[in-house]
Amino acid sequence: MNIIATIQADLETSPLGVRSRLADEIGGVTVLRRTLDRLRRVGEIEDIYVLCPTAQRDRCSAIVSATDVFVHGYELPPAPWASLVQSARKWSLDGWRGGLGGSTHFDEFIDARLIHGLLGTVSADAVLTVPAAAVLLDAGIIQSLIKQFIDQRDELRMTFAQAPPGLGGVLMERALIADLAQKNIPLGWLFSYKPDEPQKDLIFQPCCVETPVDVRYVVGRLLADTDRSFQHVATLLREHSDPDLPTIGRCLDQREADTVELVPHEVEIELTTHDPYPNALLRPRGARVPRRGPLDVEHIRTIVDAVTQLDDGLVVLGGFGDPLRHPQFAHVLERVRSACAKDRSVYGLAVRTTAVDLDEEAINALIEHRVDVLEVLIDAWTPELYGQLQSPNDSSGADLEAVCANLDRLARARERLGSAVPLVVPTMTKSRDNVHELDDFHDGWLRRIGAVAIQGFSHYGATVEDRSVIRMAPPTRVACRRLRSRCMVLADGSVTLCDQDVRGAHVVGSLDEQSLEGCWRGPLLDRVRIEHRSGRFGATPICAACDEWHRP
């Protein structure tokens, strides 16, 4: 069987939309060259092709000089779904799947149109494609993909492995590549759940190759393509020049347990505690939350200056009120996108809202300022249950049809303005009150807009009535994952311990007095981290009763 390999390389912009690092060096070797050197260890591959924009062919050729790698230029514009994948993947970069709308890591680096174009000039039965920034690409995993594909060639159209991004790739038959190119769809479409075309998940089919146990359950992005992941990979290579899978697995586990980010990877900002549904049953609002805000817009610069120190920082406008009720909501979005010290915008921006106040002004602001995700808190499929959950004292005051009409107006505005974002994600907080509508909610919204989210109920450290269906926390308590990467800013400018602190009882600093980094790396929050690493979870009252410590 004739198997070739392709790497889609852009020396200017990465598949994530940030600056490409393929020409940057790690240990004196460029990122692209390191990936190619790892790939060339796989003897079963006939030829390797680097696919790059034609204008970059000379630069790519210089990087691969003195090798048997071929450079092939192309003139195609980005795929129409590329920007959707970028926005959908921003909150799940550490995993191979789990992106909004069913997007996967494979969608970041596979454009079947480019591979199909190459196959018009070269002969191959199947094509292996790997990420261009995969400087830790594992030859053993790749060889397993090839072996499984050859052994079951009459049954399989592709093979892949469930592995942290950067260790493997995807092997596809020629006909599958042609099919994807003709339909112009991302590979992740094959993995996504389709309510009207149910099928067994591909991870339970022979096309999914078993991943070595050393890296099977670890998480982490092993690609040199963002500031954060480049630093992690560079450190790993500096300490272990040619790490094997057991070493990589141990390093990822250690980083997951001990590493506190220099600046928080994700910051949630509460703009106000004002909310259209102050008596909502499934989340603390109204009288259950101390009156705070609206947030001083000047604090946005302080937050964004911290987040944009690294190019994959995330901001969520949410908290314990509806951000659309901030009197300067559009101005806040403008500040988030423009207020930074390094001429660098926030990478990912999401807004969590009921969409009750999603009027024309808010819609235009969301599109103009490139909000990636609009998470809409709906919780019910039927208007009757929606009213009971959102406004239990007067269910007539909660109009699901009006919210849906607002979302329809947003969809029309996106189409009119040619914008792929914001991606709308209707969300249900699963509880005893609405679990009977879960299937209808999930499949119904998938049919309607292609995205949906189901999240568990939180009692916020036993500060509100527990309405959960079942306790989801693992049996063995470990240090909270969120203390190392996520930060919560309340509408009065205070930085609190975490997003479970409804009342702001565990403040670790204030933006009125110090920078976000000062609060994040300050003694109060560090003390709690030390307590968690030592197993003293009861030392902080809200932590003692918390069930959300295992969430990413």
C-alpha cells in the first residue's frame, strides 16, 4: 500500500488564528523541521509533502533543505468553516475533541481540499496528516495507525488515536479525502452526534487505535503553536531532549497537578448582578446575591492587560447577573477587544446571558466586537417549564418564544453581515426539575442551530439548595483544577477565590488596589492552593462543601 504524509504549514498564521511559530526555534531547530524529523522516523511512509501558501514556498523549502521532503504550494483561500473551528475550539485546546458543535483537534490541521489537490498530481492509496507544530509527534502511535489501517483496509476509511494534541495524526483513504473535499466539510463532522442519523461513536469502532496507557488519560496541548503551549513544550524538550511516552505522560500529570499559570488562562467577569430572572431556580440571582456593580469599565483594561500577556487567554462575561444589563455593555465589548498593552486582542471572548435583552444594539455589538460564543441560559425545552424555572413566582413573565425570536434575529444579522460568530450555545443546567426534558432539549437545539451544552447543577459550596440529579464529583478528592488556571472578577472589582463564591466571601484582592496578576499570584490565593496540594480541603469553608473541584 502506498501511504504518503502531508503537513499543512502556514508560516504567518497558525490554524488557531494566532501568530505562526513554525519558523521559530526550539533548541536551535525550527518547529516545522522538528515535526518533520519526528515524522521521518516512520519508515512505512513513502513520501512527505509540506503544503503551504505558494508565496511561502521558498521559505518552507529553506526549512526542509537537505531532506527528502517535498514542498507543494497552493492558492486556495481558507475553508469557509475555518473561522468557525477557531472559535469552537478555543475553550478545549488541551483535548483532541470536545469543541463546541462537535469540533475536534483534527479540524485545526486538516483541510481535505488541499490534500485532494495534491492527490491530483501524486499517487497514493492513503494519506497521513499530522499537525505542523507537533514537535513531540510519536512514531509509535503513527505506526499503530498505519498497521491498523493496513490490517483492516477493506473495512476502514481512516484511523486515528485518542491522544493529547500533538502526539498523533489521522490516516485517511483517498476516497474519504475526496468526499470531504467535495462536500467541503471538516473531518470533525464525522465524529459529531447527529440526532437524525445516530451511529456508534467512532471511538468504539476499529478506526480508533488504542492509545498507550502512558498518555491515554492525560490532558495537555503538545503543540508549539501558542505562547502557553510553546513554553510548555520547550520546557519539556529542554529537560528531556527526546522524551518517550511514559516521560511525556508523567510531565503532563505533574503539570496538571502543580503548575499555576503565570496569568490566568481564563477570566470570568461579572459585569452586574442585575438579572431579568432574579428568582430563577437553577442559579443564584436576585436577593440571593449581594448587590454588586455595575463594573467600572476602567477595570477592563487591567484585566485585559493581564490576559493578553499570552496569546491564548480567554474572557467570559458572566457571573451572577446578566451582562447584557450592564449600562455600557457594547462599550465593555469594545474595551475587551481593544484595551491591551501589547497590541494583542483577547483570544477567546464569550458572553453568558438569558438573551432576554438581546436587542438590535446588543446583537450589533456582539458581531462588531467578534464575540466567539454566546451561551444562552435556557434550561427547558417547553415554554411551560421555562416559565416555572426562570420566573417561578410569575411564570407568565418568562417568554421562551421571545428569547427564540431574539436568537433568530441574531442569526439573520450574522448572515446579513457575513459573520460566522458569535456561535450560539443554548445551555441546560440539568436538575431534578428539568431532567425529563433533557433529550428533547439536546436533540432539538442540535437540529435547530447545531450546538448545545448540558451542565450539571451546582449548589455553590452548599450556599444554595441542591437540586442536582446525582452527585457527579469523583469519589477521591484532589486539588481543585480551577485554582491553577481560572480567575473570577466580581462586579465591584474584587477578585474572589473562584466562580463558586456567590457572596464574595473569599476575596483575594481588588482591582481598585492592585493588578490582576497581583491578586492571582498573591498570598491569599496561594495559601488556598497550598492547602489543596496538602489535602486540607476543609481549611477554606467554601472548599469543604464544594463538588465542582474536578471541573476543567
